[in-house]
Amino acid sequence: MSSEQPTSPKADAQADGDRASLSATGAASSFEADAQSAMPRARGAAGGRYSEIVGAVKAEYQRSVLRHGHFRNVWIAAFVSNVGSWMELVGVQLLMAKITGELKMAAYLGAAQMLPILLMGLFGGLVADRVDRRKLLIVTQVMLMGVAACVALASALLPHEGRTLPWVLIGLGAINAVIMSFNMPAWQVLTPRLVPREELTKAITLNGIQFNLARVVGPALGGVLMHAAGPTPLFAINTLTFLGVVLAVSRTPAAPPPPQDGRKARAQLWSAWQFVTRNRGPLAVFLAMVVASMFAAPLVRLLSQFTLDAFGASKASVESIVGWLLAVQGVGAVTGGIALRWLPAWYPKHHFIPMALSGLGVAITAFALNPLLWLGWPIMFVVGVFWIWSFNQTWAAMQNLVPDAMRGRVMAIANTASFGATALGVLLGGFVGEIVLARLVSDLGKADAAWYGAQAAVLVLSVPLMVAGVFMLIKRTPEVDGMPRRPAARTGLVDAILAKEHWPGK
């Protein structure tokens, strides 16, 4: 809006009358002269301040990885798609919990969504290193959109009772996971093509913020929509969100496969496995990925049943509660991602990653032990902060360590292990919870036994996560940051967290 607004004749007349009245005294005349002389200075100062703000915004944008057009377009499209994916995830889990009310069915669903990646993920990575990665990503996105449409149709046509719909959802989850085995390696090699290597960590961090921002919007919106209109419209909306990704990816530069060395598939996979397991840096990051995936990621899969059993939520209210819990976790993750901007450049990843894993274990343990829903909100915020610190930094570290020629295969190995570990974690938590419930139900009654079962399902995962993080923090691996291994003096846990041996000047 212009600073010079046209005035009405009535306003001009009123101004003329006021000036005539004021001119009757010398003081008023002097005031008017001072005011008129001050206005250009005020406008000049305001204009200068405005220019400073605009200049600062432009400078910040020039430093941001979003200045890269293809990355920006894909980032926006992925955010919309991830909102839809979170809506579907919450909708399917809530539908499963309301129809069956069984932790083991939630475990079956989680396993179906993960285990195919364990079985086929390596093959997907091999394909990603041998074909045009852009075409592979587009084809798999279209196929995923088809599965999402089938979920919507199943919800619309099948009764929301009995076992038919739950088993159909489990089957579609397995098909979705098979496609994801090929989609994920293609997706993970996309970002390094869209930004310079020196900005790769920033881009991955921004992707993590985008994903968790979608975690804020998606579950909350999904819970509201499911409560108001049921799950079918929610699933239909998710289907449409894939179109933006297909369009954005189709406009990125071509991504032909890297030059091949002529070796057979088994030899190529073996070389990628050797890279991961025979180099200390990649091996340490790989183990951190597996630990986080097995002992932290299942929380999201078990959250619906945990909310019903541990917090005593009714089936009528569980949709909104779970949605808002995940939204709060997402807010924490976005906050944590933004906070990484102030992480000192000298603070090494081989300190930060195990510190984040330890903190995540402590936060999830606190959430499992807490019986009060109102206290669950701030705890989930803290879980979100350590969540993005753990997952984002491990995946960023691996992307920086792996050469592009084997990026698809190495990331497929990481995906296979991580998703397989998550499936095992979901099964472990679900079955431990069922065992505790079965053993206590006769003595305590179903409600109290379910509460202890829900706690056990999460604690059996969070406590090992906390212990593993502390162990990794004590037995640090400097090769994660490309630093040489040297005999290190014994340091306490606090000194390890503060990374005192890396302080500038030491």
C-alpha cells in the first residue's frame, strides 16, 4: 500500500479550517512548521528502516537453500504430500484401534508397512543406481497414489466393523511398502542433485523441518476431519496430494544413472555393504539409525492404542487427542530443527548424534511413565525436539559420507535396516504389551492391566534407546566427522555432551 493516500474533500476542508484556527497564534504556526519539516525526515527514516528489513530478508533468502528453484518446488510439493500422508497414517491407525482395540493388530499393521522394505529395499536401491532416478521417482509416486485411492475406496465400501477392513488395510499397507522400497532410494538421491554438496546438510535439515511441520498440520487436520466426516474424505484428500510431487519432480533436471563398473548386482550390493560395515564413520551412523528406528520410531505406530489404554481416552475422543499429540511432537521437531541453526560449527556430529539419542530415550521413557494427559503435551514437545535431532543428523551424516556412485545402494541398505528395525520394534512393543495385559488382567481388571500393558509396550523400547545413546556417547567415533582416531582421555558424561575437547582454542 502506498504511503501517500488520497484524501476526501471533506477531510481537506476540515484540514483547512484547522490550519486557519491554529494560525491565530504564533505557537500554533511554529508547531505546524516544525511538523512539516519533520515529516520528510520521518519518511526518510522509515524508508531507510524498510530498506534494511527488505535487504536483510533478501540476504537471508540468498543464504537459504530455498533459493534453488527445483529444490524449492519439490520442498513445497513434498510438504503438501506429507500433510496428506500424516492424515492417512493417523486415520488408518485410529480406524484400526477403534475397530479392533488390540495392540497386536496395530503391530500387524506396522509390520506390514515395514517388513516388505526389509525384504525388497536392497533391490530397490540397486534399481535406483541403474535407471533414471527421476523417472523411477515419478512412476513410484503414481503407484503410491493408486494405493492411496484403494485405501479410500476400501473405507467407503467396506463395513467399519469385524475383521475384513482391518485385514484389507494391512494388505494395502504391505503393497504400499513394496512400492516404497523403490521410491525411497530414488527420493533420497534427489536432494543431492538439487543443491550443492556444501549445502546438503542444510537441505536435509530443511526437509526434516518440512516433514515435521507436516506432522503438525497433518495429524491435527486428520483428527478433526475424521471426527467430523469420517475417514473416507481424509483418505481421498491424501490421494490428491501426490499430484503436486509428480508435477514438481517432472520439472527437475534429468537424472541418468551413474556410470556402471560392469559388475553383477550381487557384487555391487556387496561393495555398498562393505562401505557401510568396514568404515568406522558410516558404521557408527548406520548403527545409530538402526537404534533410533527400532526403539524410537515405534512410538508413532503404538500411539493410538497407548492413548486409549494409558490415558483412558474414549474411542470418541481418541482421534483428536492422537492428532494433537502428534502435532505437538511436530512443533517440537520444527523448533528443534530451527534451533540447529545455532549449533556451533565446531560441535561434532559424533557427539551430537548419541547425545540426541540419549535425550530421546529419556523423553520417551518420561512419556511412557506419565499417567496424565495434560502432562503428556509438554513431554511430547521435548520428544519432538530430540526426535529431529536424532533422525535428521544421522541421515544427514550418512548422505555426507557416501559417494554418489553408490548412494542409492547405501541409502537402500540404511532404509532396509531402519524400516525392518521399526517393524521389529513395533512387534516387540505390541507383544510385550499384550503379555503384560494378559498376565495382569485377572488380578487388576482390564482397565488397569491395559494401562500397565501400554506402559510396558513403550518402556521395553525407550529404556534400551536411552542406554544405547549413553554407550555411544562414551564410545565416540570421530570418523563420523572425518576426524582421525586418536587416543582420547577419559571424560565424564557432561564433558562428552559439551564436547570440551573440541572447544575452539583447545
